[in-house]
Amino acid sequence: MPTYKLRGIDVDFPFEAYDCQLVYMEKVIEALQRRCNALLESPTGTGKTLCLLCATLAWRKSLGGFSTGSSKIKSGAFGSQSDVRSSQSEAGNLPTIVYTSRTHSQLRQVIQELRRSNYRPKMVVLGSREQLCIHEEVSLLRGKAQTNACRSLCRKDWKRRCTHFPHVADYMKNNPHIGDEPIDIEDLVNIGRKHGPCPYYVSRELHKAVDILFSPYNYLIDREYRKSLSLEWHNSILIFDEAHNLVRGKLKFVTGIYVPTDLIVYFLPSVGFSLATDFMGNLMQESICADAASFDLSSGLLTACISEAKNCADLAVGRQEESYDKSWNPDNFAILRALLLKLQKRIAEVPIESKELGFTKPGPYIYELLADLNITHETATKLIDIIEDATLLLEEDKKHDTKGSGCKLESIGNILKSIFTDKGNRHADSYRVHVQEAEVKATDILKGGQVNWKRFVWSGMAPPRVETFLWEPMEQFLRLWDISSVLPKDPISLLCSWSDLRPNSQIWSFISGVVLWSVWKARNLVVFENWKLDVSTLSFICRFRLAKWFLAKHPNVIIQVDSLVGDPTIVDKLQIKAPNKLKFQDWRPPPVHFFKVNVDGAISGDGLLGGIGGILRDLNSKVLGSFSSVVGPGPPPLAELKAMEKGIDFFLLSEWAMKGRLILESDCKAVVDWILQPTSSPFFSSMVEKIVSIVLDRQIIVRHISRRCNCEANSLAKQGIG
């Protein structure tokens, strides 16, 4: 294997290197030796990945030997972050290499290149639970449901504890050589299946003592995941391979900027985890704006959080009285509840002059509002800790299912983390604070009580490039109608005033929706199909889509599409009758001697929790009663059947059952058809047969209605989920 001396470093390369490869590796080593950032480009097919690996590992080896042959993870401190710091100091505080690419399939190719090299650093590749979990039940879940289930089964006090998690510590202790040879996701899974330890936690433990770590981009870009890694970022080398994918994946629009294919960034001890180059710093700042961590705090969510805080205080007091458990301080939860009540009152006091436009302030106003409640950078950390304790307490409570929709207080903690993301307030300039009145739902009237129906929103502004591409096509329509204009302050100002510019035009009102939809579609083409954004092409697409939308709305108008694309203003010269509006049927009360029960079922986003609801009314539309309850996991049709069964029982057990017959209405046509035609039911036949027998015995009328007529039952079903 040839060896090349580049800037005093011996680099082992598996082949005879081309001149461009030697130059590339020399630049990599130069950046590492000078402890500076580097933006590197090389043509396709020149072995960039192999050059990056060999040059970086050769430089790292020149500082000291690799960590292969021994394990720095001590079984007695499993899950601790202290080991990695102590072990790094023992190894002379040598830097860790973090090699990132877009996907695990690309990382698999990188690991193949590592196998071809002469370097054998201790390594690991990070993966998600979705890729690494081997638990027969948890591996079938996805997203947050999988994470919650995994954490619950790994707790010592959990009755159904995971059988793989306890083996991790012993396996790491007895197999110190794991990671000495290159391994990928499949190898970790095979280790778990063959020897028993959880592959996910093996990788999480192994990453604390490796020389090089492989990971997808998103693991490092996500702040919460980044914080969970036991790495000293001020002493790490971070490599973005195929860096153009990083930019395309994180920015809404990037034009006029050529992004090289590779990027390697070395972090100086004084820099910490930040991209030092102006180029990447600006791109990441725009990315954060584009993917702004906005939040929407509704009055319903805030009310639920207040209720959970009270529940935590009661649980803590109960545990102290029953088992002398003083690990939970009820005073903290009482303080949390008091602060949330003050926040609810403070938002209610916000003056809203226009119901349509609401109340809007610049982003930094959020700190002024929260300061009135004594929530500042200094106190927010303590408040977040209390919320995390409350979340843990609620999960431990046997009345709460950890596989459900989760604790509502957790969202408050995420909101505070978004606002107080760092010591400064600079990121707040990219946001707006907005308070908007919301309509009162019928289900909330049924519950009674005073509720503040407002929504408190902290939303990110559109990045400048998105605003520009929104303005370009809309400006061409202004020119077509001979309207003089200047670039507005922001997109909202433009969109809010658009309809007033040509109020009598039949086609003008379509333009804003056409442009927004076209920009969104174009954005997807840029991100997912590598489309090169062209403003003239985008403008033509907008005009073509405007013509198609208008003719779809007015099928009786005889205008050629080409003519309408060429000059949309010709519509204003024609006399066009407005199309007949569709008439929606509202809910109708039952006839004399009948009562009506409307039912509905709902399923949480993760599919692990269902809710059912129903409302009973008479011929005068008077509400006689309602129900809302939680049901187990299952597909939506099962929840609908449970709602129908509960609705029938609810009526038959009431005093009204002796005074008339029942009309049962549901907005699920498939389930209604199963009841009306039992032989057509492909699933849940036993439950269908049970409902059909009661329907026939009690002469119940079963009907299908639209969702519009069943909104109260739908809201009650969602309320049942929690």
C-alpha cells in the first residue's frame, strides 16, 4: 500500500494516488494543522471520500495511537457522560472525528471505503431506534411512540422491562474490541440478535470512546439530539461529506450560490459548536429561519397544562402521605401551576383591536411578556427542570399510559427551550408574536365554565429568498393589470391587500393562491428532485395554473387556455356569472317521538390511543347529554364501532329510552354500511354483529351524515384522546 508524505504526515493510501487526490489530501491536512475551516471541492469520480478518510485519519494518528484494543466504557457507569471526559483526558485529550453524510446508505459506502484503507480507528455509526431496535413490539412502532415505549421498558421499576437493555453493560465490558473493525447498522443489529444486547444502546455507549463517529446530518443539526451526544465539540473534527445535500435539505430556496460537493470544518477550542466560516454561518442562519421553531399555544393546551400541574402537586402530596416519598416537591408543581395561570391571564389581557388581524408584535416582545411573570433566562432553566420532573411523575403514575399522546406540559417545556435557546435574544428578530381570537366550539360550551378562546403564536418569518420568489410572479400580474407598485414590507402585507387592488375582477382573487401553491411546488422540486429554479419558468407555471384553476371554477366560460395564459386580463372584459355555491346540509333535529345520537371516533397521530364521543339531542335541538372517553389502540374503523356501541348504550341507559326511538348518526360511511349490510363487513365481524342485533331489536335507525353535521361528536372524540 503506497505511503505519501504530505506536510510532514505519512498518509497510507490503498492505490496509486492521482495528482488531484494528493492536492486534495494536502489541503485537508493543511486545514487540520492550521486549525481552521475548509471548504473543499473535487470533481466526481476522484475518490473524495477515500481522500477525506485517509488524510484525516493519518493526521489523527500522528497525534497519538487509536483507541482500538481496549474499551474505555466502564460497566459500573453505564449511561454516564463522565466516562468519556475522563477517558479522553487519559488519552491525551485527542480529538474525535465526526463524519456526517445525508443518509445511512451513503454512510454505508463510506464505511466500505474505510475497510479498503489501512486505518483501523475505533469507530461506530449512529442510528435511530427505528433502524436498531430489535424488541419484537417496540420495533413495530414509529416516532415518539417508539421513543416513549423504549424509555419505559428500560426503566428498572417497569414490570415488562426490555430483555435486551440490561445486557448492554456486560457485553461492552466483555467485548472491548467492538468497533476496532469497521461496522455498520446491519452489523450492530446482528450483534443484538446473536448476543442479546440492545444495538441502539450499544452504539450510544460505544460512541463515548471512539476515534471516529459516523452519523447522518440531522443528528447534528437537531439541537436536542446533539446535546444528548457525549462529545466534546470544542475538541472535535466535523466533516460534512456531500455538503450540497446539507444545504438543499435545510434551506427552502438556494439560488445564485454554487455549493461545493464536500465540506470539512475543524472546530477550534474557542469556537465551540458553531460554523466559523461566514459562508456556512449565513446558510445555517437562513436555515434556522426557514425551519423556525415556531409554536402555537392554544387556550385548550394551556388549560390542559394547568390541570396537569395541579395533578402533579396532588400526586406529590399523596406520595408523601402514603409512602413518605419526598423525591417530588409539591411546592414546585404548585409554583408551575400558578405561573401558567398568570400566563393565561396575561395573554387574555392582550388588547385585540381587530378580530380578523389579531395582535402582532416583533419577536423580542415575548421576553417583555414573560418578564412580567418573572420568567427570564435565569429562571427559565429552573422552570424547565420542574416541567421535566412533572413529565416524569405523570409517566410514572399508573393512570397515565406512556404509549399515549404524551404529557401536555412537555410542550410548554419545548416552548421555553425555543424562546430561551441561548443567553442572547438575537434569534427573536426572526420571529413575530401573534395573539388571535379563536372560535368557541360546541363541545366546550357543553363542558361549561369560562375559557379564554385565544391562540398565542410565536411564528418565524419567511426567509428573504422565499419572500423574493413570492414577489417575482405576483409582480408580473401587477404589471399585466397596469398597477404601479413597490416591494412591500413583508408577504403578509402583500397578501392582505391583494383582493382590494381589483375587487371586481373574476380572476384576480385566484392569483394569490396560485402563486403560493406554485412556489411551494417549486420548492419541493428544488429540494427533492434537484430542479434548478428559474424565475421565468416559475412565472409561466403560475400563469398556466391560473388559467386551469379559473376554467375549472367556471367550466361554462369559453376561452382557450393558451389565450388565458397569454393575457389573463381578458376575463375582466367578459360578463361572467358567478357559479352557484354548493349548498351544505346542516344538522337537522329528529322528528317527534325520536331522539338523535351523533357519534364519532378518533385516533392519535401515533395510532396508539383512540377516543370516542357522542351527543344526545331531542327534536328541539336541546342537548340532553354527551360522553367522551378514551379507548385503546386500533384502526379508525374500530374506534367508530366503539363509538356507535357506546352511543347506543348511552341512550338505552338514559331516561329518554322510554320516551321514543333512537336515530344513530355517524360520519364514517364504511362503518354505517357494515351495520346496514352486515355481510359486507370485512373486519370486526363479532362487534358488527353485536351492534346489528341491538339495532334490529330496538328498531334503531342508523344513518350516515357529513363531517360538517357531526363536528360536535368529532370534537368530543378528540377530547377523549386527551
